[in-house]
Amino acid sequence: MEKNWFRLASNALLVASVFILLIALIALEKCSVLSVALVPLWQLGRDVISAIWGGLEWPHAVLIIFCLLVLLFKTEIRSFLARMHELGPQGIKAQQIPPPIDIHGATAAPSADSDAPPADSGVPVVDSGAPSTGSDSGGASGVPIPPIYFPAVMHATEKNIDKELEGVPDTRSYLVKHLAYARVSYDFESIYSMAYGGQLGLLNLLNMNFMTGLTDQQLEQQWQEHKSKTRPVFESWTKEQYMSFLFARDLIHYQGHIPGTIGITIKGREFLAWLSMNSRSLDRAW
């Protein structure tokens, strides 16, 4: 919310600055003394810009347009160059993105009768890599802390937390709420960093149909359209493999009240709300 207010304030300030500049230019035109000094400079600058722009022939214009396109699509171009493995008379050949592999041997999307993954589906999913935000948070032993690569910052933060707790009457409730917020934030950040653009688009489509969900035929149609747009990146993927990440992160599920349909979970809807509140774009590669 603060970022949105800051953006609105910045836009309002920009409009006000342009308006003030126009008023200043009008005032300068009425001031004969300043006009005598500034009008020649303005005409000189305009002539220089006109000469430079008019002197550009079509090769230079193409070069400028090419540089702009490279700047706009530098992420996609970098990803494509990393996958390019052959350049010859027949064109450029790029490696396909390999299907997801579960490092723990987990399987793919759950069956229509259960939220748990089927044991014999054989389709791998991506490991979540994030602290648990569900009910299986490690039991009595707790969740182990990952390797710490920033001990100085950790130590300073722990000292700040100790100072904060001095004035908190219910420290347990205070710490639980802050830890829950930190885990959810980390979970959403990790989801956004690993999700493909098509997966985010599918999640948004399910959100727009959250009451009814989408049938397998509708999802298959969406998958084929996305596959054709990104060809040949996902040629070796199946729809289940592409959706397995959304299942693994508890963003989508099979709906019990409408058999055979897949819908968005509460976590999925709140994840999209988090994206909107933090100005995160759904328009990403693949």
C-alpha cells in the first residue's frame, strides 16, 4: 500500500512539474528581456536536434530500434543464449527446458480424489525449498535453520529483537506473529522467483474462475496454447508436469464440490493479492 501511495505521489509531482514548466515557458515568452537571450538558445538546440535526427539514415534507425529491443527483452535474450547449443545453415537450435525433477523423489499433481500426490503417477515435481507454512512444520524438534551466510547481520538483528522484546508483555504471541509473517513472506518470494510466467497466468485465470474452477479439457486447451507460444521450450513437458509446481506449493487443488475441476486455493488467492500489493508483474518469461 505504501508503494502504491508513493507511486501516485510521484506521478502527481511529475504532472505538477510539467504544468509549472509550461507556465514558466509562457511567462518567459512575455518577458522581452529573457526572450532575447533564451529564444536564440532554444532555436539553436532545436536546429542541432533536427540536424542529428534528420541525418540518420535507415541503417542508423534500425540500429537504434535494435538496441531498444535488446534493452526491453534482455532477460529473455539472456535465457535464450544460455540454452543455444548449435548455430548453422539450418538456423539456431536451443535446448529445451528439462521437465521438473523432485530431489526427494516426490510425485506429481494429486489425483482428483485426494489432495495427496498419487504414488504411481511417475511425474516429478519441483521441491519447494521454502519453510513450511502448513501444519507439518517439523513437530517437537522444530524446523532446522538453513546454513547462515550472513552471521554479522544475523547477530545485529538478534540484538535488535532482544531490545524490542524488553517492552513486549506477551513475547510468545509477538514472536509467533512475526515469525509467521516472515515465513509467509519468504514462501511467497520463493514462489515468485521460481514460477514461470505461464504458471502465474494460469493461477490468475483460476482466480478469475474461483467459483467454478477449470475442467481438465479447459486446462489442456490453455496448456496447448501456451506450449505453442513458447515452442520449442516445453516440447518434452506435459500439462501435469507444468502444473506440478502449483500443486506442490499449495496454490491450486482439485475441488471437492465440483468433481473433475481444478481451482485456486486460499493461499493461491492471497499470493496473487501479495503480488498486487507489492507491484509484482505476472508478465514473466515462459
